[in-house]
Amino acid sequence: MGRTSAVSSVPCIAMMRILVTGFEPFGGSSVNPSVMLAKAISQEEWPGAIVSHAILPVIGGEGPQSCRAALREAIDLNHPSVVVCFGESAKATHVCFERVAVNLRDDRIADNAGVQCQDLPVVADGPVAYFSSLPVRAMRDACEGEGIPALLSMSAGTFLCNEIMYTLLHGIEVGEFQSVTSGGFIHLPQLPEQAAERGGPSMQLRHILVGVRASFLTLISPLG
Ligand code: PCA
């Protein structure tokens, strides 16, 4: 009887590297669902993918404490091919797959460093806008397919979520983030405990997680 080698039959599968980010609490709230979600997503087992997470400060601009600096550091550390940033929108009734980032900082409230911008570009002389390079329609459909309210959003606003999405897409476009081939942003509704304090729509974290998990499965290809 011939012998087979167990070792030679093990296929070599390239693992896709995904970085997810959440934002720290801001605007007087003590929590931000995007932090909990980013942690939960990175703690799960993903077929064919390694997911790491980073938590970004709600601080704009180019300083060393800014969300942009934290994003760059996390990309340098993890070498992801895909980056998905998450943030919270107190107005959101759905999981919002953002389609567009605009080159504008125009804040309704101050960031966590006390700075409030008006009529500034994210990147001086950068293009007016970038489209998300995530498969947002498929991701939205997968989320909705789990019964979780989801939509394609045409605006991530003009605060930090838009700023980080624009920074990410601009960095991909100009070749600053060598490993990254696609990226985008997802806005999450606030949690019920936040809505209980300040009113507005909300969604439970476990429901958000079900929808986002389904949407992530559309990102992960068998070949990585
Ligand atoms: N939401 C804010 C910034 C941080 C966050 O979670 C926004 O929508 O811009």
C-alpha cells in the first residue's frame, strides 16, 4: 500500500488582511458603538481573513494626536489590503454604507481637542470628492438580507467621519498606503442607552454586528 504525505495535501491559502477602525466617544457621550463594533469584528474568526482593529481619536487635522495620524500608524503596523472605518451617527436609523467623502471640514460641534472647523479642505488642493472603493451595494444587500436596516448613504457629513474617509481614499489614490487596495466608511446608529439619554433613533449592538458580519463576508474572497 502506498503512503500519502499529510503535509503535502495541506493547501496554502493566502490570508486577506482587513483593518477596521472605530472612533472614541465624542459630543458628550461616554460610549461610541463604533469602538465596540470594531473590537467585536476583530475578535471573530474569519474564513480567509485576518481582521485587526484600531481606535481613532475624535481629533481632526494633521497633528500627532489626530485620527489621521492614528490611521496611518495602524496601516503601517497591520499592512491591510482593505480598510473599513466605522463611526456613529446619532441621526442614523440604518447601518449606512457611505458612498462619498468630500474635501470639506465644516463642523457642527468641536472635536475632542476643542477645535471646530469651518469651510476648510481635508487636503489642500485635493479633489472635491472620492467614491468609496468598497463593494457598498453588495455589502448593504448582505446586511439587509439578515433583516438589519441598511442603506447606501450619499454623505458622511463634514465632520471627522468624512475627514477620515477622505484621508483614507486620498491616501489610497496617491499611493501613500502601499498595501491598501480598497477602503470606505460605515456609519452606525447610536445605541439604545445613548438614545435614552439624548433621544433619536437607535439600534442594538448585537443587531448591528449581525448586519456588519454579513456585509464583511462579501469582502472576503477565497483567494484573499
Ligand atoms: N461620528 C462622528 C465623528 C466620530 C463619530 O463616531 C462623525 O459622524 O463625523
